[in-house]
Amino acid sequence: MAETNALKTDRPDADLPHVLIVDDDTRIRTLLQRFLSGNGYRVTAASTAAEARDCLRGLAFDLIVLDIMMPGESGLSLTESLRKTLDVPILLLTARGEPQDRIAGLEVGADDYLAKPFEPKELLLRIQTIMRRTRPEERKGREIKMGPCVYNLHRHELTREGRPVHLTTAESTLLDLFAHNPGRVFSRAELCENTGAGLERTVDVQMTRLRRKIEDDPRAPLYLQTVRGKGYMLVPE
């Protein structure tokens, strides 16, 4: 059965961001549950993908922290499945920090990626970054129009025909950089440096995913264009 714990606070539990921890390691589950509960989050924990699915059927979450290597269904498989129906942000944990593992996580729709072992404080900071993007202040900001899509620079929010479009943290960081510099060509190396992508291959993966969400024909992009031999640039309306 899933475990639940919440910070004792004057705020109603319903007002606290709700995080689902999914990890087969009891020690890690307990540590993260106590640490996040002590830092203003309502926490539910599950030890398997099956338990996580049970939790998701009955509860709403603001973020999922998900271990990749679990018995039964893996975290990557669960992420890919959830992305078909849910926009909830997902932060993957793994004992394997190889670049191909990070790329695999991005390709199935993860928002962020943290290799074990890690400091709980680092996880907290990453969660806070995701929360700032997914629970923004309700204020209007400058907007960039790309056909049926609109990107709000203040809220870091993409909509298509008025409906929200889920962006991972990596995609949001990349699109935010382009939106603040429309018409500027960025090399892959510059994009790696400015977004923390790490590898040029990672940038290519993120660009492909963004084009699928923005362009009518991702193979012939009008807005997120490739400049042959130089890199990428945003050409808004």
C-alpha cells in the first residue's frame, strides 16, 4: 500500500503541492518522504509502477519523482505510458548516469533527470524549479506567436489554439532562450552551454520534441528553423 505523509502546518493540506515518490528502495522512499514533507510538500509514496498507477487513479499530483530501475515495469516505461494521458511533471531518478540514459528519459517525456547518489537538497531545488514553471503566478506577460501556438515568456507557458501544451523543463528552458532572442541563430554548442543540455544530441532531441508540439509539419518547420551549418533559430510571426 502507498504511504502518505504531510507537513504539519497552518496551511490546509490541499494547498500544499502534492508529490508522488515512486522507488522500490524503502530507505530512499522514507528519506525523501520525510525531507519533502519537512519542506512544504504533501507526499505520497509507492514502491512499484503498479502502486503508482493505483495512486494516480485516485489522487491528483503536482509532480512525480520516479526511479527508473524498478522490478516489474520500469520508470521509463511508466513515464512513456503516463505521457499519453497526463501532463503531470516527472523527475526521473537513476543509478545510471550515462548520457544515453538521460536522452532516453527526455525522449519519453521526462521533465528532469537526477542520477543517484544525490543530495536531497539538490532534488528539492530541482522540484522547486519545476514548480515555479508549472504553478506560475496568474499574470500576463510578453507573448511570442507561432501560428496556432502562443508562448508566454512570463509564465513559461505554451498554448495551442488556447489549450495548454505540456513542456518538460528542458523544452521550456530551450524555448525560453529562443523566445527571448527571436531571429538569433544559436549553435548546438551554444544551446548546450545556455540550457545545460550537456550533449548536442540532447539538443537535437529537444528540438524534435518542440517541433512536434509547435509545428504543423515538423519536417518542414516554419518557426523553429534549422540554419544549415550554423544551428537553430526561432522565427515568430
